[in-house]
Amino acid sequence: MELQGFLASKPLYYKEIDHERVHIAYALLKPHIKRPPTVHLVGTNGKGSTGRMVAHLAQKSGLLVGHYSSPHILKFNERIWLDGFDVSDALLEMAHQELFSLLGERISDSLSYFEYTTLLAFVVFQNCDLMVLEAGLGGEFDATNVCDKELSILTPIGLDHQAFLGETIEEIATTKINSIQKKVLIAPQIYDEVLEIAKDICQEKNAELFTVGVGLVPTLDVENSKGRHETYPYGWADYLISNAQVAMRALDILDISYDINYLKTLELFGRFYPLTPNIRIDVGHNPLASQAIVKALDAPVVLIYNSLDDKDYEEVLRILKPKIKRVEIIAIESQRATTREEIEKALDKLEIKYSDFEGKIEEEEKYLVFGSFYVVEAFLKSKEKTLQICS
């Protein structure tokens, strides 16, 4: 079966999670492919942008680099980035046929969507000089944690996916940080407990812990690996600047040379991204992301919003409220979407004005599309078909 049909046949969610099956599958695959030096990113926010910065700078420096991230916005190929571009359909299909033949039908069918696509990325990246892997959920039991890695990056950790990872920062941080091996880089954190847990786990595993530097957000003018001061691309929010400093520190630890100026050629689509002069899109979806967005916004916006039912949407809206003029609720296609009634309850409680999103954008207003990958996807699809720019 070709890849698209094969993946479509897999359920996205399982009532019971079998943590062993991906390890069994990887044990079958491992003797047949090469594993490039690997960077593994775990955390609640910033994994996608930080990983892409690491991959982009290393690729521009002459390395063949693969970056695996999730979920995608419009097309599956976005998850597997190779040598500066989303992987081609042809290469994906070749990798699928190779993987399926190595694992066999029974094992291939048993794997979840994410488990299979993680191993698919391994096949695509087997000839790379560097592989950058973004954990999908958690860390210790995530499918991306089956292979060894040269460096783990701990991006900011907050409350999210509590049903799977635990109800407290301590529980969530522990399951994420337990994925580390020999070298660990910890990004600036909101919660002090995260650094303390990282220190304890590093001591237990005899791992080396690296930090980025003082302060939660670096200045625009920073020193690059060659000792020269450069500036970041104009228009980046502070949290993206902080992620860039983490990425550069990671490359320094790996002894990979880079030129900071290559960041000016990096397009971080979906990360506080200026789609038009008055529309920004961001795939963030939790309170930690909301805090970063509030700091990044320089003026009140019309929020185009929806949420999945496992997210703390009331807290997200409470954090965003000082920068919201009104909310326009956009319909999204997901089994996990919360009901409109629940969103309305939260908005009524917070006394935020709201209406339906009808595809109209007014030139004099500023807009933020935020809430999940599904929200951004729904907005982009509506823009392609019916979005009207109103004068």
C-alpha cells in the first residue's frame, strides 16, 4: 500500500499505549540504516522553532541535515525536512517501501501513526550528517526517544498534556527530562523546579548539563561563535530570539560552525509569522505560549481562535485578554476540538466580546490567528477559498 493510504488507515489515538512496540520495530530497523549524530528536543514550547534554527544554521554551514517535527499544518511532508526543503513525495514513498519491507506487515500495522512516521524519518535521514528530532509528546516514552543522541535540548517546560504526562510541573518535567543521555542543554525556564529536576537527573545519569546564559530573553545584539556581534532578523518576537540563542549554543556544544547571518534567511512559518502586514499566525496552544505571545504583541488584536478539548483554553484567553479587542471563533476539524459552547462559556466568564469568523479581514484591524495547528490550518484553507480583504 502506498504511504498516504497506509497512514490514513492508522488511528491517530489509542485507548492503551504500548511503549514497547516502537522499540521492537526500531531493533529490527537499526541494523539496516545508519544513524547520524542526533539532537533530540523535548519541552512544552519552542521545540519546532529551536529545532529548525539548529537544522537551518547547520545546513547553511554545509552539512546534510534532517529535521523531524510535528504536527504539520497543510501537508505531511512538512514533518520531514531534508537539506533545506520539505521531503519530496517520491523520496517519502521510497522510504516507506524500504521501511515496510524491513519491518514486515505485522509490525508495520501495529505501529501508531506517529511511531511509524518517526521510523520513516530515520530512513529518510540515514545518510545525513546531522539529525534533529522533535519529541511529539513527553520525552521518556516518546517514539523519538528510541535512538541514541549526542545532545538533548530542553526547551521551556510548562503545563500541557496533563492527562498523559502528569498534573504538576515536577511530573511533566521528570518524564521529559528522563529522555536525556550524555549531554543536555537547558533553555531558560519559567519554573525554577525544571532546572533543579534537570540537575538531579543529570547527576543520576552522569550527564553533562549546559545552560544558555543569564536572563530569560537575550538582547538583539549578541555574540556569535566567532566572537563578532550581530543582530537578529527584524520583527522576531523575544521568545524566538531566545530560541535562537539556544540553537546557537547547541551548535557550539556540538562544535558545528555557523554564521549567525543565516538566521536572516530562515522563515519560521506558523511561529508569530507575519502572513500579511496585519495578520500574524501562530501555532501555539497553551498558557506558556500565550505568555510569550502577550509579550510579543505591540497592540491589541482581533483574535481568531479555537481550541482542542484537552487545552486550558480559559487560562489561555485570560492571559491574552489584555491584548484582545474581540474574538472570532473559527471552526476546526478535529476529533479533539472542544465544543463552541465551552469556548463561549469561557469568553462570557472573561467578558470578552466574540462572534463567528466569517472570512472577512478588515485592513484597519490587526489579527492574530492562534490556538493550535488546526486553527492555523483552518484559517489558511479559508484564506485560499473565501477570505475577503475588506477596505
